[in-house]
Amino acid sequence: MFPSWIQLTMLTIEAQQAIWLRTMRLALGGAMAEAETVRMVSEKVAACSAAARAIARGASADGVIRRYRRRVRANIKRLSPSGSRTKR
């Protein structure tokens, strides 16, 4: 049970970072903000659907949380100023 709490705590911290980065992106407005809004909503629907399927198939809470954390970390990387630059 303790590892589940650690995973959930880390998800909470990482989600707050992703929320902050998305808020900054949306505050800038323009086409990037519109695209981010569409992406955000579609990601939420897909993530909820995937979690429901995983739980229905008997996945553990840890497994579902780990999957969410991977997606949140990918968003943090994509939304971060250093993550949006192309590599040379």
C-alpha cells in the first residue's frame, strides 16, 4: 500500500507542474493556446477511457497511476520551454 501512496503523491506533484505549464501556454493565447485546449480535452477523454479499460481488465491502482504519470511527464517535457525547442 505504501508504494501506491508514493506514486499518487508524485502524480499530484507532477500534475500541478503540468497544470501550471498549460496555464501559461493558454494565457499566451493565439493558435498555440487553441491547439493546446483541443489537445488537453482529447487527452483527458483518452486517459479516462484507458484507465477505465485497465481497471475493468483487473489492472492494479499502481499500474494505472504509473501510466498516468508517464503521460503527465511527457506533457511536462513538451510544455517546458526547454522541451519545446528542436534539437540541433
